[in-house]
Amino acid sequence: MTTFSTRSAVLAALLSTTLASAGAIAQTPSAAASTTPAAKPFQSYSDIVAAAPADAWRTPDPQNIIYVEIAGGRVVIEVAPTVAPSHVANIRALIREQYFDGLPIKRAQDNYVVQWGTPDGQPPRAKKAAKSNLQPEFVRKLSRSEFGAFAFDRLPDIDGYAPQVGFAGGFHAGRDPKASEVWLAHCYGAVGVGRGNAIDSAAGEELYVVTGHAPRHLDKNVTLIGRVLQGMPLLSSLPRGTGPLGFYDKPSQFTHIKSIRVAADVAPPERTDLEVIRTDTPTFQRAVEALRNRGGDWFKVPAGHVELCNVPIAVRVPPVKAMK
Amino acid sequence: MTTFSTRSAVLAALLSTTLASAGAIAQTPSAAASTTPAAKPFQSYSDIVAAAPADAWRTPDPQNIIYVEIAGGRVVIEVAPTVAPSHVANIRALIREQYFDGLPIKRAQDNYVVQWGTPDGQPPRAKKAAKSNLQPEFVRKLSRSEFGAFAFDRLPDIDGYAPQVGFAGGFHAGRDPKASEVWLAHCYGAVGVGRGNAIDSAAGEELYVVTGHAPRHLDKNVTLIGRVLQGMPLLSSLPRGTGPLGFYDKPSQFTHIKSIRVAADVAPPERTDLEVIRTDTPTFQRAVEALRNRGGDWFKVPAGHVELCNVPIAVRVPPVKAMK
């Protein structure tokens, strides 16, 4: 039995790389069994985040929070108007026209994406103010001075897909100083805009969420608008579509979207209050360092590296709310 | 409607990064609309794999194929005795003692792993010939001459977690020429051996499968024994456990393993015949190049790079079997 309780403690050290959702921040490996009792116990990402001061957290603007309501519950998305301003504005317009309400999640491709929108073969719904075509925002192209002023919390490690990677506005991102470009990265939970072959062929009516290993080759080829803060399991555990590319063969397999709403339009008692860890603080830097060189009783060989999409951006219920 | 048929064609170009399972190899983007009609149409990974000659495929040894039978169907695993010989031998012994039959999948942590074994708080089952502790095989340590002779099909691109990455025996792998070490990599579908804090605390009774973004920081810290060839959706779409680290709170949430068998012990008509693309051929090199620089009508900016875990190792039903 000793072996198995040890094992339980240690499976805890197989630390989550998931989006750390409120209430699910991973347990800390016990440091009690350290062989060097005088040494300071290793503090994991979760330890550091759990002890982070109040000002290490930010509260997203409710204009930038979107609720996707499905049978299983609510998926909470934060959008990034600083990187994709025209798509975010148009998606807010679509939401306010109730464009998405009743449309299906029509695709769930294993290790890739889920996607919702008009079923193939049906005409797109009529729109009022929202647009049907937009110039792409695959990257945010900036002037040299704008680029210098655009906040970017850089990771220290190499990346194969971008000259530099880190966090833009608190989202996983890449950037290219030579081209003065910033873009969101296709990490787990990223939300993007499906498009046709033409780069201006879409405007947000078809959205997808990354549910598998980061398809970073899509970066700079499609407009990303944000990421899921809470509710990923509602999407990632959907039955996989058995048609080509994970599309559902039959409408009976669809999961329907009850509604999509901007949090600002939802009565405060109905909102999901969440805080997101800031990526521009010494606390977050320490947390990243704890991912680059994991310690504690379980890890034997620190990687000396962390890949962009292996850095969770922690989310929590604000402590006051949590105590209610 | 034109827009939407275009869009369908193009969503097809959001090419699968999943384990290309038999019958699910992704459709090819049409090259009909190419603006340079004289140019040779782009051949995608899927195109190249679909047209690969018979000798670009290998048939795994049935001694290295494991069937995990659960209510939803069969999960097919290929093990890698060249990298983890003693763990593979012990897992075969456990299987032949029917050690796993009836044990539960007790953990499904979003964007991380599923895991099966003895439920916490229960004593481990009795074993006959199989061992309970083994020296770790986190890496395969080789002599300099063995290292030179150990087949490794290297990828050309950089990697943050290993000096070199590629394929060892047809499995995603890293290696370190200075240390003469080779190890399997924690890509989607990788199968590993859960352990306690002590590096020799396990011998294969607890197995996990990676169901999320590659947790490459686990490389060299735990023994990997192989990867799933077919059936990932049976594991990856399981309801997520709501206990800490994705463990199920209640036994009623468990998915039970009906049986685990070595394919060689299963009557041939009951086997799942699969072929795996060889990683040591010019065909595979071309397929990898098509991932590094994606073309066709949809992709606008090739990455000039492919990360190890974004290279699928295609699997198919042998053509003769498929025609039956």
C-alpha cells in the first residue's frame, strides 16, 4: 500500500499542462521527503500561481468575454481585440444579431479541432450589421514604433515556428521583429475563424477551437481571435465525427449551440467571474522558470526549456467569489 | 452557396495532424484552381502517403502489438522493445497473466493523459512471473558503436527538448549523440509507464496514454513503451475526471478494460491487421517536406519547419484486407 500512496503523490507531479481552470489548479508534490532537508522546497508553477498576489491577476473586460452555451454547460472564451480588432468587432456584431444561436458544432476531429457554423449544404443565415467578408488578420502588422510599444512578454527559449514567442495581451503569441508583426499561436484552446481558399472569405461565422496538439503550422494562415478560459472538456470530449476531417456524418450527431453571448450583455448574476494570471509580472516569470526546470521529488531531469504551448495561462475564480 | 462549397473544400486543407488512422487519411486539397496551371500540383503528406509504394509500409510484429479492449472497441498499441526491452517484456508477461483484465481507466485529465491500473486504495493484484519493480528505461543508453548503428531517421529542424529528434524504430524519438542516448518522445498517442518518486517503483502495471498537447518535459523522466496506432478517439473522448489531476471521483465513472492481449496470442481472424508507414524511406522524407512547407490552395505562408509531434506516422489497413 505504501507503494501506491507514494504513487498517488507522484502522479500528482505529472503536473497538468491543461488550461488551469478555476478550482482545478493541480496539487503540489509534497516536499516532505526531500533528501536535503535544509534545501528550499521546489515551488512548482501551481505553487507559485496559488500564492500569487492579487495584483498578479487581471479581470478581463466583459466586452472581451464570450459565453458559448451548450447542453453540457458554458464555454468561456476571451477574445483579443488588440490582435484581431476587426474580426472581434464583427463576431460581437454576429453575437448581438443572435447569428450563432441554434447552429451546430458540426465537426470534432481527433487531436485537432471542433468547429461550429452553418451545416454544409445549408445557406448561411441572413445578417444585419455584421459583415460576411473581412480582410484577414492572420498577423497584426505594426509600424516600427507601434511594434516597440506593443506589450509582449517573451519566453527565453527557441521556437521552430516563430522568431520569438511569448504572450501578447495575455495570449500565447509569436512575433517577428524584422517584419514588425505579432500573431496569436495555435495552442490548445485557441479559437480561430474558419475560412475558404480566399484570405478574405470569412468573417467569423465559422469558429473552431484547437482540441489537440498545437497545429502551429496554421499560425499566420488563419485569423485567431482568442482562447478558451474555461470549459475546454465540454468541447474536447465530444464524440469524434466519423466523416472526413471529423465532420459529423449525420445531423443527429450535432451538438447544438443554445446561444453565444458577450458577457457585458449578460446580467451580472448570470456571469462567470474569472481572473486570468498576468503574463507581465515577476511572479509569472518565476512560474515559467518552474516549468523550464521542473523539480520536486518526481522529476529527475529538468528540460531546461519550455515550449510556448506547454505554458498554461492560469485562470481562477476570484477569491471573494470563491468564498461565497 | 459558392462561398460555402469553397469553404468546405478548404476546411479540408486544415489538414489533420492526428494519427492518420486507416480509412481516415485526410482528403487532399484540390489543385484545380491553381493560378499557375503549368505548375506541378502540390502534393500533401496525405497525397504522398496515399500513393506510397508497398515497400514504404511495414507490418508490425504481432508480438509487438497489444489490443486494449474496452466497451467502445479496440485500441491498438505498438510497443518498442528496441527502446524499452525490459518494460516491454514485463508488460507482455503481465498481459499473459491477464493482470489488466477488469482494471479501470481511472483517470482522464483534459489535455494530458488517460491512465489505467489498480484504483487507489486497493492493493495491487498478485503476479506470477511478472515483476513489480524494474530499472528505468527513461532512455536507451548505448555504447558509441551501438549508437552509431541504432537506426534513427532524423528530422532536419530544431527542437527545444532534445539535441536531435526524429524516429527510432518508427516511433517519435529524441537522441543525444554526446551521451549516446535514444528515447521515445511524449507525442499525442504515446504510451508510458506510471511510476512513483523512486525511478524503479513501477514495472508497467499502470499505463498512461498522452491525449493532449505533447508534454515533452516528461521525456527522459518516465519510461515510454510505444504508441497507439488505432483507436485514440476511444480514449481521448472519454469524459474527463473531475477529481484532482483528472482522476475519477467515483468508481461508477470508470471505463473498465475487458482485456489486454498480445496480438500474437489472438487467433488471426480476430486480429486487426495494420501497416505503418516506414520512416526510413525517400517517400517519408518527401511527406515530411510537405509538412514543413505546406502548399496547395489554402496555405499562404509555409512554416519552413515541422515540430516532431506534428509529424503523423500514417497507419493503414493493408490494401488486400481493405478490399475484402
